[in-house]
Amino acid sequence: MNAPFKPVGLRDLFNAFVCDDDTLELIRVAAGDMGWPIEKCNKGGLRNAVQSLSVSASPNILFVDMSESGDPINDINALAEVCEPGTVVIAAGQVNDVRLYRDLLSSGIQDYLLKPLSLDQVRESLTMAQAMLSAPKHADMHDAKPHHMMAVVGVRGGAGASLVATSLAWAISAQADRQTALLDLDVHFGTGALTLDLEPGRGLIDAIDNPSRIDGLFIERAMVRASDKLSLLSAEAPIHQPVMTDGSAFFQLEEELRNAFEITIIDIPRQVLIPFPHLVSEVGTILLVSDVTLASARDTIRLLSWFKQNVPGSRVILVANKFQTAIGELSRKEFESSIERPIDVLIPFDPKLVSQSAKLGKSYAEICKGTKAAQVWTNLMRLVLDAADDEAEEAPAAAKKAKSGGSLLGKLGGIGGMMAKKGAK
């Protein structure tokens, strides 16, 4: 929860708002067992919590009863508006519905308990909430580790950029054991969540609608976990609702992901890239995904030139996807001759594995595990991580040089030059 902070004295450790006497008595016993004051357990459910917290500081841990709520999601969003950063919210209700449970977790709820409640159940949830408060956040965990951001761009629709993005994200998180974020910026037709058999949630749409609310806590509650090491931010926005954004939300998301993860992979459709070139201004590696066709050769040349002009410091890795030796439109030699540079990674087309991946709801790289095709993903992962490690080695040297550099005015001039260059992009 991340409403603006209200300086109204010290925050309470715990507050509860419940609808009935039985739940009130149970919560008081559980609070007493935790060593918390039982007078902070109040009668009145979710609506009462919103009203009360709108004029007072929210606690570190908040228990709310949703039994009398007619519109749980909207009421939880109203609660988010009055809760300060860091508040851990546990909700209870009588509706046993998986979709509601997922929606509540996506909205920032830590846990949802089904009534009637048991003392052990409540005590366990409160203990987990307390542990979450004392646990280090993503940013604390990775301060000592360098971050590497990369973009995956398809030269044409259907080239398979999203397949490459999801597969690489899985490989880096599962095989290289790095905390990885996958950001799918195809807001209406993104397939990141679909590929990994996940519900995308509303996080990305909320970010676009309210860029000012994007912070570390927003990232924690908006990201959908695919595994312990892989998190996803995606969307399936209604196709009758156009995306109205100046790109600031996307840029802010990149900044927050930089603080929370070791690797960020951004799946950027070319129709998003061109109007918002700043999205790749800070990326270290660009994967340009193409199929071996004449139209793709033309657009590969154009995009390579665009990257050279807009992000000359980024390393571009050219990935040829869906390659078929016998029936391809162009041979590898003809394609490379046309674009005047070699292909870095070649991904052969295997319809059987692609079909299996779709049916099982797993990334293509995970399905390839144990086959000859797995070596392709290992090689691609190694290329990306080598670039990340090289960038990490260069960063301390650059920082040391900057620290020992000349006068204060000179440093300010350097910052001004960087800002002017960034604005020109």
C-alpha cells in the first residue's frame, strides 16, 4: 500500500477492523498472543477502516474484514489510497473464489483468509506479516550486485521476440540463479503472462494510469511471480481502450525495476519503441530478433541503423529465429550478406517443441531442457551475461574516475552535458 505519508505521530504496530463479535474475539486473542495491544482491534469492517485511516496514520500491519463489502476490489483500492508505504494488509472474507484471491494479491494484499477463521490460521498469517516487515526488501538485497537491463525487439510481428524474451528470462532466473524481471510492454496483445500460464493482473495498466504511484512498494505488489527468481509485469488491456501515455510510466517502471532486480528484460514492440526511444536509452544489451526473410532483412538494416544513432553505447545481439535450412525464404549467407553483418545466434524451428511449450504453459527454453536445442539458450544466456559482467567491471572504474575528477564546476558541467544528451535522445 502506498498512499502519501501522513505525519500524524508514530505508527501503530497493528490495527484490526472486523465485522462480527466472534471474529473480534478471535483477533483479540491472536493479537494478545503476539504481544500486541488488543484495544487496537475495532468493530467495523473494510469501509470503517478506510474512514478511520483517512484521518490517522496507518499501522504497520492491518487486518480488515471484507465480509460486508459489496465490491471488494474497489474497496481495497480505496484502502490503498489511505494506507502509507510499508503497510502489510491481511484481509478476511466469506467469498471462496480463486479469481478474487488473485485480484486481491495483485492489489497489494499480503494474505486473504476465508471465514470462519481459526486461531492458528490467524496467528500464522500475523507471524508471516511480522516476518515480512523485518525482511530486507529487493533493493536492500541487491544493492551490492550490479544491475543489467536489456531490451528484446522484434524486427517484424511474428518474428518471435516474445518467445525469446520469456525463454531468456526463464534461463537467466533458473540456470544462472539471478533475480530477473520481465516487462512486457505490449499492453493490449502481450503474451508474456500467457506463455508462462499466469494471470497478468492490473499492475501495468495501473502504472500507465497513475505514473506517480510507481515506487518500490508498487513494484512488489504489481509484479506477478513465475518462480522464486522470476517476476513478470504484463497486461491484457481491453482492445477498445487505447493506451494514453507519454511514456513516463514506462521509464519510471524501468527505474524501479533497476533497484529491485539483478536483470531486467524488456519486451518492446517496435510500435512502442519508435515513439518512446528513451525506453532503450539506459539498456546495456539489445536483442534484435528476426526471421530469415526478405522483409525482415530490410527492417533489420533499418533498426540496426536506428540503434546505432540512438543508443550507440548498447551492444546489439542479432538473433535469427524460426530458422529452417531446407525451405527458408533466404539462406543464412544471403541474409547476412544483405544486412552486412553476421547473425550472432541462430534458433532452429522445431514445431513439436513449440507446440509442447504452448500446451504446457512453459517457456520454450524450459521445454528444450535436456534436448540439443537447449544449447542455443545456454549460448544466448552466456552472451547476455558476459555483457552484463563486462558492464559491472567497467562501472567501478568509471565511478572511481568520476570521484577523483577535477573541480565541482567541472562535475556540474558533466552532469549538464549528460542531461542535454539524454534530452536529445
